[in-house]
Amino acid sequence: MTHGQGVRGCWDILGGQRMSTSHYTHGSSEDEQQRLTALNTRLNRRCLDAAQFAAGERVVDFGAGLGQFSRAIARVTGVRVLGLERSAEQIAEATRQAAADGEATLVEMRQADVVDPPFQPDELGQFDAAHARFLLEHLPDPLLVVRNMARAVKPGGRVILSDDDYDTLRLWPEPHGFAPLWHAYQRTYDRHGNDPIVGRRLVQLLHQAGLRPRRNALIFFGGCAGEPEFGDVVGNIASIIDEAIDDIVATGTPRSSVSATLDALMTWSRQPDSAVWFGMSWAEGVRPN
Ligand SMILES: C[S@@+](CC[C@H](N)C(=O)[O-])C[C@H]1O[C@@H](n2cnc3c(N)ncnc32)[C@H](O)[C@@H]1O
């Protein structure tokens, strides 16, 4: 996926299916796929603990990406997970990784747009749970997709959402130039009609989709310089800014200033007193009987 595809409300034909052209900020380059893999390694255990999937549950994963969390769910439930994903590149890498891990049977990756998911007659309203992580922030109309998730589950079934509220990121002592750069990064979402603070809306979206919100939580993503994985935490922040650099420059921030601030961020991460706080929003709703 390249930048500049954020034409709200337009459609094109891909692989014989209708696909929305909503803007996916991060893309699917090899570097981005490595970033997403590292993020999964760091977060999947915490997300599984929050969701408490049970053996035998049938789950659909909206915006499944590389299918890594979909497979993690299937290892718990023992039932093949259906992963809906728009990008052919993501599906190809997901398929490669699943085969390499000997887990090809754990997930069916289906090319699909979550705006208009192509469910089979025996699927709609039949799932025990519908899950989406880091998806809603990339959609101009997240409520439409939460409604699709609600339709996918059976009465009593769960819809589980986790997403970013970028405004909650805190770095201290603050690296020089970071706050205005982070602000500019968030503005790139607005420009494409997407919402960088959708995480705070999760419970509201569940309610608006006709679901009964039941749990609300934060999943911590942060750390401090003394922790072995702190470099990965800061590297993830640097990486998402770096990938969005063209869009950030388009907001009026000079490219040289972005590069200088990223250099300052990496230097800062090696200071003994540097710390990051970030909470990934997480919420669960139930379809009424
Ligand atoms: C940040 S990744 C998250 C992947 C996965 N949920 C995870 O947590 O590892 C978001 C994924 O959503 C996909 N995506 C974005 N818009 C989509 C849409 N309209 N329909 C289907 N997938 C979409 C992107 O291609 C990308 O793979």
C-alpha cells in the first residue's frame, strides 16, 4: 500500500471484489511487516489475557493483517479463525508465516473489505466473537464496521475492539521537538478522514452499534530505558512516524525537521531516565439476545 490513497467514499475493483479506498497509514512494506510482527510479539499475550477466548469458540478477525493474532486466538479456541484482510501483500505474508510455523490450518485469510465483508450464508450471525485490533483508526466510518461485526456474531456473542488513542502517548523527559511532530503525525489521520483518537470512542461505538458494552480497559504499551525491550517500544514510535513522513511533510513540517527529531528520539531512548507511557484502548460488547 502506498500513501495518498485516502479518497473517502470511493471504490475500486480488486480481485473481483469491491474494495474501499480508505487510507491505511502504515502500508505493507517489508519494514512495516516486521514492525507489525514485533508489535504482535509484544502485545498478543496481553490481548489474549484481556479477551479470555474459550475452547470451541468460532472467531472472525476483522483487519487481520499478518494473521498472527488470529492464529494466537485459534491456538486457544482450537477452532480455525477467519481473518478478513484487504491487502493481498498482507495475506501473502500471513500465508507464508503460517506455513513456516506449521500452522496453516489455524487461519483462513480471506481477501475482503471490512466495510462490506463477503460472509457465507452459514457465517453471518454465527460467530461467537468478532475481533478487531488497530483497524478502526484507519477507517473514515468505524461505526459501519462495528455494525458489521455486530451482525457477524450470534445473539450473546462478543465484539472485541482494541485501538489507538494517539493523544495519550507520553514521553518524559520530553525529547526535543517530539510534541509538535507527534501532533503533526496525528493530523495526517484527519487529512484522510480517519480518527487518531478512536480508542476513546470504543465503548460509544459498541453502544451505537446496538451492542451492550461490558468491559473497558487499557493495555499498557510503554516502558523505560532500563528494560531490555525499551528500544523496540521507541523504535515502533519512530517507525510509524518515518512511514508517514510524506504525509507529515504535507502538513507543513519540514522533512529535515522530522529527520532531526527522529534522530533526537533515538538518542533520547538511550538516556537512563527516558520513559514512555501508552495505553492501547480495549473494549468488549455483547450482542443482545
Ligand atoms: C495495523 S494492521 C493490524 C493487523 C492486526 N489486526 C494486528 O493487530 O496485528 C491493520 C490491518 O488492517 C487492514 N485494513 C485496513 N483497512 C481495511 C479494510 N477496509 N478492510 C480490510 N482490511 C483493512 C490493513 O491492510 C492492515 O493489514
